[in-house]
Amino acid sequence: MSAPHILGSAVFAIEISSLQIAYGRLTAVHGIDIALTPGEALCIVGPNGAGKSSTLLAIAGAIRPRQGDISFFGTSIVRRQPEDICRMGLSMVPEGRGIFPALTVRENLMLGTFNRADRSGIADDLAMTLDRFPIIAERMHSPAGKLSGGEQQQLAIARALMCRPRILLLDEPSLGLAPMMTDRVYEALAGLKAEGLTLLVVEQSLSRALAFGDRVLVMREGVIQAQGSSRQPEDHASLEAAYFGFHERQNSHERSDAHERPATAERS
Ligand SMILES: Nc1ncnc2c1ncn2[C@@H]1O[C@H](COP(=O)(O)OP(=O)(O)OP(=O)(O)O)[C@@H](O)[C@H]1O
Ligand SMILES: [Mg+2]
């Protein structure tokens, strides 16, 4: 067995190498490399069809890549089942949240513990989660479908935390939310980041990604177009150019605002 890939003395939390994802004859992701250090918050932005969700789904084991490797704290997970990957400590909040509307808030939350048998640990985590999301605590016995979009997003994050992840993946957590609710969701994510959780977030807004992430990647048409540190002002310019440049070439008559993503590639 080869030694885990290390950065200095630390093993990468996630290391993706030469990842290719295809749906039949369509190649959605063309051999990308991404490495996340433990405790890092990495945001991926990019237009529709860029391959962002496909990348997250491949990490979580929900789709099998055509080529490449994905390792989690030094162990290859590329051929493992999603439930094994989850058990290892990788949790995902999917695009669209994946809430079961007819189940109660509590039942949705407990689905996050499907791989655990430690009752007292679950009770502790439930108490901590309800502390973190007071709105969820107030609605425990309501059908989840009665919650607002922002509350459902908080529930989806809360459920993902119930398996005590070492890494949390989130696919567009602000999608469809009012700005105030988006702020609330990101406040919760900032709390998790401050506690040292490793985060990989697909985000629609570049300005939000730069404000939240330690690092930002711009993905388009299955490749990483640019990447940079949110703390380096000179990186912002190249990220903005990669994010908006293509859009401007395609739609020279209209200017996209920094809070919207460029609508470019069409979904097939
Ligand atoms: N289940 C699928 N079957 C066939 N093609 C798919 C499937 N899922 C995604 N694709 C295609 O793969 C490409 C990448 O899609 P993906 O959903 O990963 O993009 P995305 O960056 O998440 O886009 P969005 O911003 O719209 O969520 C697109 O061309 C899409 O149409
Ligand atoms: Mg997507």
C-alpha cells in the first residue's frame, strides 16, 4: 500500500487527482485535481453544467468516476459505497437539500444517524445541533415540508452534522433563499469553520465564496479555470476574470452583477 500523500506533516483531508466523470458519451469533468487541507473551507463557483455537483457526488460515492482517484485523509475512497464513505466521516448536503417533506423535522434529523449505534453520543449531538439551530428545535414535531426554504436548508445541514463528519460537502446551500436566510445559513457554516470542520461548498455567488472560503476555485465546462486565495487581493482579479470573462464574451450586451453567477453552458 502506498503512503498517504502528505503536505508538510499533514495528510490532505480530500485529495482528488485526475478526476474524470462521464455520463454515457458526455464527459462532465475532464481530469481535475483538488486538494483540501484539514480545517480548510474551499468554495467552488461556476456556471450551470460546469461539473460542480458531479464532482461532489463523486467524492460522496454517489457516482463512480470514469478515471482518477479520490482520497480521504490518505485512504482511497473512489470505489467505496456512499454509506462507507459517510461512516468514515464525510457528509454531504445535496443540491435541493434532500429533505423528506412528509417526515417530521425530528425524523429527518435522525436519518442522519443511520450509521450510528451510540445512543448517548447521538443524544449529545442532537442537543448540540438544536443549540446551533434554534429554529429547528422549535419545529421538531412539524412536518419538514412546512418549513421555509431557509429552515429546510438549516435542517439539511443539521442532519448532515448528526453523523459527526470530519468533512462537510454542501451543494449550493444558498440556492433559492432570501438574502437574510442566506446570511443565517452562512453564519452557521462560519461557526462550523471556526470549530475546525473541513468544508467544501459549491456556491453560486463569487462574492459570497470570496467572503466565506479560504480558497476559491472557478470551474467551467468540467475544468478548473482559476483558483486563488480569498486573502490575496491579486487572486480576486483572476478569479473574477475567469468567472465573468466567458459570460462577457458570450453576452457582450449584458453585464452580470457580482451576486449572480454567469448563466453559460446549457444543461444537456
Ligand atoms: N444524471 C445525469 N445524466 C446525464 N448527464 C448529466 C447528469 N447529471 C449531470 N449531467 C450533465 O453533466 C454536466 C455537469 O453537470 P453538473 O450537474 O455536475 O453541473 P453543475 O456545475 O452542478 O451545474 P448547476 O450549476 O446547474 O448545478 C452537465 O452537462 C449536465 O447536463
Ligand atoms: Mg449543480
